[in-house]
Amino acid sequence: MTRRPPYEPWRETTGEFRWRLGVRPLDLERWIEIGDDAAHELALKAEIMSSHPSTAFCALDNTEDDAQEVLEVLVAHLEEVHPSHAATVKIDSDLHPLDAAGRLIQEDLVLMVERDERLVFGAGSVCFPNRWDLQSKLGLSMSEVHEPVALLNEQLGPVIDDVLRRLTPDRPMWRLGWGVIDTDDLYQAVDGTAAPRPVDAPASAHHLRIERETLRRFPRTNCVLFTIRTHQLPLPDLVDIDQMSAVALADAIESMPVPIAEYKQLDRSGNQITDWLRSSA
């Protein structure tokens, strides 16, 4: 049975597409999502981490204390909120604590740490990157991390900085992002280790990629953890489920300025996708 996507952030687009931070308060009961595909995705993570360890995980020196706080809080959360899942996973104490944490859940993890009075990218456990490079982000500030993203710092840079300044342990946040991609392969590393991209994939072979991100600051080390839970849905399934949502997606893609369409890799396929969505809906 085809399921409705859990989130539909493209429906929030009105007028010309602009980057939206769209943060909202996070109920900590819903910090981590455990889906019925958890066993499959955790097995996929284990395979990726075994085959491409330096692509899927990296860390600055001396980030173990920050990551250990994250791991301890995560384990306590799983035991309290998802006890049946907690009973099926095992912590590898020989690993960097963030690496160990990333193997327990479906979410990818990005750890920002305080260094020289600024927040920098300290470590990442990222098995399902949406065509970005983990290693190149180490040590960067948030604005530096986002530098390759067309128009993002221009439209949202000060807003992101303000949100991070105001983020406190008792006020976690969450937000959504989305894209359309020409494969259902979750592993989209850009260092040559991912499967080759399809050549001229038809619109009907594309997939929605929806990212639920949470932002949480931890009290002891003052680090900030981003979790990224990726959901995917074939475009034909969206058309079958909700034609109005499919048309809204077409509208959102069509409204993208050229630099953003290029960044999202929809500059060549976007017109084909929007035409197909409208004709199929």
C-alpha cells in the first residue's frame, strides 16, 4: 500500500521560491523517528560505514566529550521513548561516540562544537548525504558550510545565526527540507563512491527526497546536534496519492530562481518534471 509522505513542505511555497528556515518547537518525545523500515536502513548504514568509512564519518580532534554527551542522551531517549528499538541495537564503545550514535538510528548526525568562541562543524555521521561532501565541512562555521548553497546565506544567513544563538537545551527546534532526485539510492556521496547517476532519467523515475531536521543544544558541553531523517517517495506515488500535492510540487519547482534550480540539479530536468506532474495529475 502506497503511503502519503509524512511531510509536504513544498506546499508551503507561495510566489517565487525562497529558502525558508521554517523552524518550529520540537517535542522531545518526537526527537528521533523510528520507522518500520528501521532494520533495512540500519543494515544499509552498516554496509556503507563498512565500505566507505571515511566518507560516512569524520571528526575533528577532541570532539569525543561533546559526542559522548550526545550518545548518552540518545541512548536514554531510545530506552524511554522507543524501548523495543533500543533492545535491538548495541553500542560499540570502541568507536568515536558520534560514530556509535549514528549506528543506532536512521537519522544522519552532524555535531557542531564550540571552538575559539564560535560554533564549527566538529563531526558527522552521514550515510545518506544529498550530494554533498562531509569531509570538506570539518571545522567550518555554519555560514561557511552553506557557502555552496545558491542564495542561502544571502536570504537566510543572519536568520540561521540568530536561531543558533537563541537555541537552548530546553528549546530544541525542527524544520523540513525537500528536493527531487533522479534515483532512489539514499547514498549520494560526491567523492566517487556512490553508484553512477542515471543518464537522462525520465520524470516518472524521479523521487521526492524529504529531510526532517532537528536542532538540539546540549547543556554540559554546549554542543549542537543536527539530526537529518530522510524520507523518499517515487513521484508516481505522489500523483496517485494526492494530485493537488503533485501540482503544488510542480508549482514550487517552476518558481525556483535559476541559481537555486541549478543547485538542486533541476535546471535541466525541472521543466520535464513539472510538465509530467501536471499531465499526470
